[in-house]
Amino acid sequence: QMELEALRSIYEGDLCFRELSPVSFQYRIGESGDPKAFLIEVSWPETYPQTAPVISMDAFFNNTISSAVKQSILDKLMVEVEANLGTAMTYTLFEYAKDNKEVFMENQPVNTVTSISNNISTGTPDVPPSKKKEKKEQLSKTQKRKLADKTDNKGELPRGWNWVDVIK
């Protein structure tokens, strides 16, 4: 299989690429840890490339991706498949997915939701302390001001309290 050799040499050392078998390949689109990364699996039936390869997104890696998004990615890839029928297209498909990763994943809500809820859950405990801190600072500032201004107990400033700057 010419294409197999080509894929092996193109993706040699590429950690995103995995040859599951001589007719089945996985490619991870996006860095590991990227919430919008996804994995496509391309398998060649005996009659490939005259017939379409089987493209799957069933890998466990994709379990956070909504089925609607998976389906839309597969639909877009199938359009590309039809445009390339009769030619070795696995590389083309992987590259197409890479180039269109943002578009493919634009409707992927799951991770944005989780990251927001994470922020809320990690953020909420921080909110009260930071508010308290602010108040403390305000208090200490006003306390300092009171000391500096030597206000009388009514909180009125003695005459001439603001002349200091002028004299300085």
C-alpha cells in the first residue's frame, strides 16, 4: 500500500498520529490538554480509495464532545471524502481536520460549560475573602487617615488640616 508508506513517513515522530493497523489510523487534532482537541479514526475498506474510508469519532478521547458536534465533523469530512474519492486521501482528511479544527469545534459547548462551572466553583470561595480583604484595607486606610488628620471625635477636621500640603 503506497499510501500506508506515505503516511508512515509523513507522520513519523508525530505524536498525534497512531497506526492502529495497516488499514486503520487515528489522528489527534489539537494539543493534548486542549479542551477542543478531538480524535478522528480513518479505516480503509478493501475497496478504498475507490470507496470512502470509514471515519469514526468513537474513540474514548472524544467522550466529552457532543454527538451533534461529532456528527457535524463527520459530515464535513465526508464532503471532503467525496471530493477525493479514488485518490489516497487519509493525509488530506487529517490535514483538513487540522486546518478546520476551530470551525469543527465552534459549536462544542461541553468544555466551555465545564470550565465556566469550574471557575464558579473554584471562584466562589475566593469571593468572600477578597471582599473582606478590601474592607480591611479600607478600614486601615480610614484609620490611618483619622490618625493623620487628628480629627476630633465628631469626625470633623480641625481648621488648617489641609494646609500642610501648601506649606510643604
